[in-house]
Amino acid sequence: MARINGSFTVEIAKTCDLTPPRLECAWDAEFDGDPEFEKVLLAYYRKHFEKALKALVLEKARALAVPLGSMQRHIDAVRKARAHVDRQTDADRALAALDQLKRLAPEGIRKQIKDYQHYLEGAVDNIRRQQLAVFSKHFEAEVMGHARKSIRREIRNKRVRHGINLTVVGFVLLGTTAAILAAAITSFGTAIPALAGLGMAGASIAGVTSLLTIAKSIKDIHDLERRSMRLLVKNTTDMAAELAATSTRIDDVGKHVNDVSIWLSRRLEITAQLQARLRLMERNLEEVGEDARRLRTTVPQVYRAQMARLEESQSNLVKVRLACEESTARSDELKLALRSASLLVAALGKIPYAGAKGIADNLTRLDFKDPVTYLGMLDALGGLARASAGVGKAATPHR
């Protein structure tokens, strides 16, 4: 009885990011007969069997490498989409880019690698059980024919027993850069809701703070208020000089006092609205800050751009609050002035004129020019409106 065996390794072609496992093949052949027969078979096996077997396995390895090419093209597309995410500096377009990346790799890269490993093991098992078994039978017929020709006599009851084992050794390995890419895709699961929250909070800020509209209302009220005050002071000054002839002007004074009261009430109402909206805006800015800080490591450019806008918005918010406080203090002064004006009207209605003249003199000495408080609040509102327009929104034009 004679026996021969051997083994070899075949590499499946790798790509720039994927290194597949190798195929290891071990084989043996056993045959019995007279020495002349065994000598012929041993020589033929040494020369032809492993060469033919390896050629077959190489052919199958080329077919097994085809899915890797498709996987590599997919990784290249994912890498390009990931680079597009890195270039974004605002929440809107970063969210759109992440959504595109998610569609490209809904289950990540490693899921495809695991699927390929399973496919490879199943395919190799099929090759071993079917195609290599067929190869063994064909080669046995070939070697027996060769033996008959060489020995030149009939060979009866001679058999060759083959054993061929083809196995997958190792696992699919992912290159370093692709492994980093796969990990980054997984981490974006937390970035997507953070970006969405950033956009929603930004939209909320834009909706809540109709600052320019409020500023226009403040300007209108400011102009009417100053006009009414000028008329009140002018008429009061005239009355102080000639109280004896003021009976015809008493009604005018009462009307101007009423006008100032109306505009002061409106001023207080708008200031209260503004303060309420500022408080809501403050909460929204805090929410935006929380969402932006979650992007510090995953989308750093968006994080830096949003934090810069938040800082500008918060700075302008402080200015508006200071202006509101000054305006509130001004309103308190107007309340005192109206109280004096009301006393004047009451005194004029009762006469004596001497007491009324003294009250009028005191009233005309007050300064009602109000040169800075409203104007400062309008400037601060403009700055806050411009800064808030960028919170949660695109910082650069779409390409």
C-alpha cells in the first residue's frame, strides 16, 4: 500500500480596506497494488495532483473575492459621505449629510463584514463537498488511465482513495482608517438627535422673538409718547406764566395727561411682553447650548460655529435686559410725572390758581426729553435680532 499527501495555502485577493481570510487545503491519496503500479501512481501524483488541485482552488478564490470589490466600493462611498459631514459648519446641512450617510450604511460597515464571513464559510464548505469531490473522481480516472498505458497490462480491482479538506483560516480584517470610519458611523447615532434638537430650538427662537416687529412698535410708541409729553410740558409752561387765563386750557391739560397715561400703559405692556419673550429666549438658548455641546467631538466644526453664535446672542441678550431695566426706571419717572399732572388738573379744577401755579412750576422743571433709554433699547434689540438669526441655522451659503 502506498500513500502520498500534501498541503498548500491560497490567498483571496484583498482590497485597500479589506483583508479576507486565507484558504488552506490539505490532501492525501492512498492506493494499493504491486510495486510497479504504486511506483507509477506515486510519480503521477507528485507531478500533477497538487498542481491541478491548486489551480481549481485559485479559480474559486477569484470568485470568492468578487463580493469584496463591491464592499470596497461601498466603503469608498461611505468614506466620501463621512468627509462631507466633516466639512459642515451648521446644523441644517450637517443633519442632511448625516441622513445621507445613514442611508448609505443603515447597519454600519461591520454588519457587511460579518455577512461576508458567513457567506465565505458556506461557499467553501460547498466547494469542498461538491466540486472537490468531482475533481477527485475525474483525477482518479485520469491516473488509472495513465497507469494502464504505462504498465501495459490490465489493472483489476485497483482503487485510489482521496481525502481533500479545504478550510477558511482567519477572519475578514478591516483596515485602520476603515475601522475608524466604522466607529464614527456608530457614534453618529447620538449626533443626529442632537442636531435635530439644535434645529428645533433654533426655529423656536426665531418664532418666539419677533424682535424687529417689537422694535418698530417701541419706536412708534416712543414717538407718540414724546410728542404728548412735549405738548403737556408746553401747555403747562404757558399756564405757569398766565394762570389767570388758563380756564380754557384746563381741558387740554386733562386730555394730554390722559394721552400720556395711555401711551405709558402701552409702553408697560410692550415692555412686559418683551421681558416674557426674553425669558423664553434665554431658556431656548440654554437648550441650544446643551445640544451644541453634545457635538463637541462628533461634529466639531458645527459645535464651534454654534457656540460662537450662542455667545453673541447671549451677549446681546444682556444688553437688551439692561435696556429694559432702564426703560422700566423711566416708566417709574413717568408715573410720578403723571401723578403730578393729575394733581395739577385736580387743582385747576378746584382753583385757587396760586396753588395750581406752584404745582405747574414744579412740573415744568422736570426733564422729559428721554434721549437714551428707548434708543438704547432699540439698538440692543437690533443686535439681538441679528445674532439670533444664526442660532440653529446655516452659517454659510449652500453650495
